[in-house]
Amino acid sequence: MSVSGGLPEPELHSFWNAKAHYPCPARTGDIQSPLAADNNHMRIAVISDIHSNMEAFTRVLEDADSSFIDTMVCLGDVIGYGPEPNEAIRLILERKVPTVMGNHELGVAERDYMDDLNPVACKSLQMTIEMLSEESLSFVTGLAHFLVFNGARLVHGFPPDSPITYMFEISNVKTKEIFGQYKERLCFTGHTHNPEIVEFDGDFVVRTLLKKGTTNLDKGKRYIINAGSVGQPRDINNKAKYVIWDTENDSIEVKHISYDIESVASKIIRAGLPSINATRLM
């Protein structure tokens, strides 16, 4: 099983749904929003790790819609842990959100990978697979390991293309080497469920946890930006997290969104999923 290193560059064009205002990828160059051709200023919502949590996801979408975003991308793990995988996938499809493969989607596409998951994640994913519709299965198994959108690299785990590598597993020395393996100035990741930014000035790698609010970027540096988690945050604060990338202002805004945790926790228990999936949301 190959999940990183040496994957070919995905070829993707974008089509435009004027009603939904989100680009729809098809597998044939980089994704470039039609808005970018006419307007250098774009506000791009970056979401990750929804984990079948519709209460969190719908509130994040409401906030994004009211924040004047131009488009949205997803860094994978739409499924797993939560009780409503088909509903989450349906919203991704309806809004035509470009999405990369997370490690939970990888577990569906390559079942041997489930042996590498911890027991709770493995049991949750086995139950999720039983819930998935044919449409959802087709979506999950057809995802690319990375995309390049509007000049930024999108990958679930860690660049250049790993759905399974955690940011905290990679030393600063190794991270410096990895920056040399791809060309994009910005790379957005998820997987750790913890907002974080890694900056590289050509000599030194610096890591900082991302707090709520706006962080201005330095045009002379490259970055790996972890968008946190919509549906399973693990950064002490239990609110849903996502980021807005402002291309004109060269900034990242971390958003914290309240949602009905008790409602989704009850759904998790009623679905028979591991109870820890509910309690760790609290």
C-alpha cells in the first residue's frame, strides 16, 4: 500500500456552480477557482475532520456563508467517529467542495489500513462502512491523496501527499527536507485535530499553535497550516474549528464555532458507536 511519496500530480479542472458558489473538481490540472481569474482577492474556507458530525458541520457552513467566503475546500476525514456520514458527504457533494482523502477514507478504500488504526477508530470505521450508501462509498474511494487549489497544496496528514502522517511525528529537520519536495508556498493539513502553523524562512522551521483570530503571513516565508477539526476538536476548546484564508491580505483567520454538542453525543450513543466518541466532544 502506498500512501505517500511519489504519487503523481492530480490533474484537476474546475467547473462552476453559480448557485452554490463552490467549484466542482473533475480528475483532469490544478483546481483554479473562476473567481481568481477576475479577482485576486479570495476568501477561502478551509475545513477538515468533520467526522460525520452534522451539528458541527451545519453550524460551520452557516458561519462560513455569513463570513462572505468565495469558496471552500475540505482536507478529508468527512467520515468516522460520528453518526451521520452519508449526510455529511451529501452536503460536501451538494456544495461541490474539493476534498482530499483522509485516513478514515483511506480505511474504506484500502481495508488493510484499518489494522493500523487504534481499536476505537477501527470499530467506529467498521460501523461507518456499514452505514455508507453506494453514492457515499463511490465518493470516499475516489478521493485523491492531495490537491493543489488556487496555488496551495491540500493534504490530510502531511505534505507532500500523506493521509496518515501526523504533523507532530515529523522533526523540524525532516520538515525542512519536506519543504524541498513540493513547490507551493502554502500547504493546508488536518489530521491532528489541533490548529497549528509551521513556518519556514529557508533556514529555520518554527511551529506555533494557532489561536482564535487572524494571523498575518510573511510573503517571504512558506507555511504548513493545520486547520483543526470541525467535528472532533482535540485542542482543549470543544468548539468546532475551521480557517479562512484571505488571499489578498495574506492572512489566516481561525474560527471557533459553538454547536449543539449534547445532540450529536446522543446520536452517537443511539447509533451504538463507541461512547468515547461522544464523551470527548464535551
